[in-house]
Amino acid sequence: MARIFSGISQFFRDVKTELGKVAWSTPQEIGKSALVVLVGTFLFAAFIFVVDAVLVKFLNVVIK
């Protein structure tokens, strides 16, 4: 039983060591990344909106 707890304990020590090696983003980097995602999402949504509107107009002309 002690061996199980020893293994679990070692696992968490290893996790702590590995987390110390992570290159964490600064708040400024996170803000810039979030802005890029928001702008990209807006542009993609606008593109889809335009394509949809054009296709609807085209299909209305074809159907009539």
C-alpha cells in the first residue's frame, strides 16, 4: 500500500517539476492572442455572411 502512495507522490513531484519548465505566456501575449482570435473570427464570420448572401441571391434568380 505504501508503494502505491509513493508512486502517486512521485508522480505529483514530477508534474511540479515539468510545470516549472513550461514557458508561460505573459498577460500582454494572452491579450494580443485573444485580439487576433477575435479579429480572425469576425473576418471569417463576415466572409461567410457575404458568401451566404451572394448564394441566396443567385439561387433566388435561378429558381425564379
